[in-house]
Amino acid sequence: MELEIILHNLSIFIYNNMAKTFLITLTPTDSPGPFNIYYNTISDATLIPASPSSSIKSSLLLGIYVIVADDVNNIYLENLANGCGNFEEVNISTPTPTPTVTLSGPTLTPTPTVTPSGPTPTPTPTVIPSGPTPTPTVTPSGPTPTPTVTPSGPTPTNTPTTTEPPPPPTTTPTTTTTYLANWYQLGNCGSDITEYSAEYQFGTFAINDRVTSPGGNTWVILGYIFGNPAGLDLIITPTGQQFCP
């Protein structure tokens, strides 16, 4: 007999501990069951004690949520119909993401160009004496020499300017709390009846918690869903205990 297990990895954050949450759904089959669910290996120690109704075919056809540790890599479904022990195995290993490497280092600042400053030297003018010219007049020939002027004073020193890079901006982390509604699947402790609770914030109750509803009925939480199942929407009250009495 062939069985199919459909696993939806939700990977949600529960009570500050990372865990894996799966919806285990049994496809329509002629086998009446009952069924057992294990993780990693097949033994009494790894049997998932979701509730007594986790072995019921009708509950598995609707789907049962199972929460396991983050290091669990395999889920097994055992069919105990007619005394046989057929198993279906599904690997649920989570791949390791490839890290992103960001190169860091100081920002290079170009060296500024320095232009020397100071007064521009002015050449000394040539003075030609004035007055009467004696007879005979003799005019010297040839170019008039221009005196060479050498500026005096200290030689300016070029001082480079260094600019420090600005400090990085300060980032303030923000925390956002999101309301996550879910409906709890309930198993009646006095019969095989399965119902759903009213809407509650996710994490209000845990699987296997014993609760009561108006009318004196006692229930145990089998799992939860994130969509409105359109059931009785029972108002439930915690008892501080687990499993059916």
C-alpha cells in the first residue's frame, strides 16, 4: 500500500527558540490505519505524541501540525493496518544559505594640489638723467641694459591638507510585533469528536494542553491552522495540565 506525506515547512519563531513546524496530510486511502508519526529514527523515544487522535485516519486526512527541533532531518509515517508496519520517509533537511561577503576598508582621500602664494617681484625702472645737452651732442649707440632683479625673502613651504573621513551614521534597531491569528484543533477527551477553537494569537496555547469549553467539555489541543476553519469557534480556557485525564 502506498502512502503520500505532504510537508509544508513554515519555519516560524516560537518562544524565542527556532523550530520546524510541518502540516502532515494523508492523501485519500482505503487503509483504516491506525498510524504513528516519528522523527529522525523509528523508536518509542522518537514517537511524536501529538495526541491520541494523531493516529486516526480522519484527523490525518484534514492535516495535523507537528513541531520538531531545528536539527530534525527526517519524518516517518507508519501504517499499522492489519498488523503490518509499512513506513514512508521524508527528508526535511534545511539547506545552509550561502553567506554574503562585503568588502570593507578605509576611503582613500586624494592629495590636494598646493599653489604657492606670495608677492610678484617688480623690476627696478631705469632712470635717465634730464638737463641741457652740451655741444657737441654725443648719443651712445646700442641697447640699454636691463638690470636683473632677484626677489628676497624666505621660500614658501607647501603644506598639504589632510581631510578625515566622516564617522559612519548610527543605526537604531527597531522591533516590530506582528499579530498572528490561528485556530486550535481540539480533540474531545470523552469521544473521538474533533472541533476547532475560536481565533487566538499564535502561541497562546501549546500542543497537548488540556483545556475546557462552556458546557463542561474537556479537550486536548491537537494542532492549529492559520485559516478560519468555519467550525464551532469554541471559547477555551486553560487548565494548566496536559493530555486527557
